[in-house]
Amino acid sequence: AGAEMTYVAKKCGICFQPPSIVLIYKDDSEDKTRQRIMPVRNFSKFSDCGLAAEQLKNNPRHKAYLEGVSLHQLQKLYSLLKGHLGGESLAESLEKFRQEETIDPEEDMNKLDDKELAKRKSIMDELFEKNRKKKDDPDFIYDIEVEFPQDEQLESCGWDVESGEEI
């Protein structure tokens, strides 16, 4: 068997005319930076961006190249294209996507259906991964100790209070 080809995604974007996903990647075997244009077919302003992103990511012709591109980023590119097809400006599409991808701390997630809840969870997971410090990060500190000031008045909570009631 031949050596496994490895491609490192550098940038991924969208071209509106003709509709296509553009990937700038590095080919490790040749140490060259290349561009791959993946045409977007059968996509309209009514299409499902998540489904389109999954189909592209799992397409046998593009799979190896898109290894380093998150499904979330591909969904974003498709949503920008969808907005463009629907007559929105790029700024409008970006703002709409940003609002959809932001967690509202006041929202009651108990009232969401499974699909919406899964979407919120995936946003939170991605945010967690983005902010998480890993061992090889330059500013990673193992075993941080924090002193909390004790001189301030501690707030008590209702459930802290001992009550004679049996629960």
C-alpha cells in the first residue's frame, strides 16, 4: 500500500459566482500550498445547510481534503451562500448566522425540541473546545491555585439554611 496522503487545511471559504467551496490546503508530501475548488450543485435558498455540509464532508472525492475543516465551518459557508441566494448582503448573512450560533443565557432549554437542543449543545461543545487550554498551549499552567478573599460578607442561599422539615 502507498503512503497515506495528508492534507492540512489552511483556509476554507465560499465563492458566490459560480457557487463553490474553496479550500486552501498544504500537501505534506510535496510541501506545497494548493487550492481546491468544490462546486456547490443542487443548492438553493431552501436547502438544509447542515445536510449539505455533511454531504460535502463525506463526499469520497473531497473527504481527505476536508479532514481538518469542521462541519460547523462548512455549515457557516453554506448559510452564507443560502443568504446570498435569498438576496441578503454578506453582512446580513454573517449577523444572522452569529445570532443563530449564540447561546442566550436567559433561554429555557427545557422547552426546546431535540433538534434545537442538540444544536445548542454542539455550539457549547465547540465553544468549550475553543476556550479549553491544552497541555501544549504556550500559556498552559498545570495545577493553578487561586486564593479567594475571605474578608467579604458571604451570601447565604435559601437552601443553605437548616430547616426542621423532612424532605
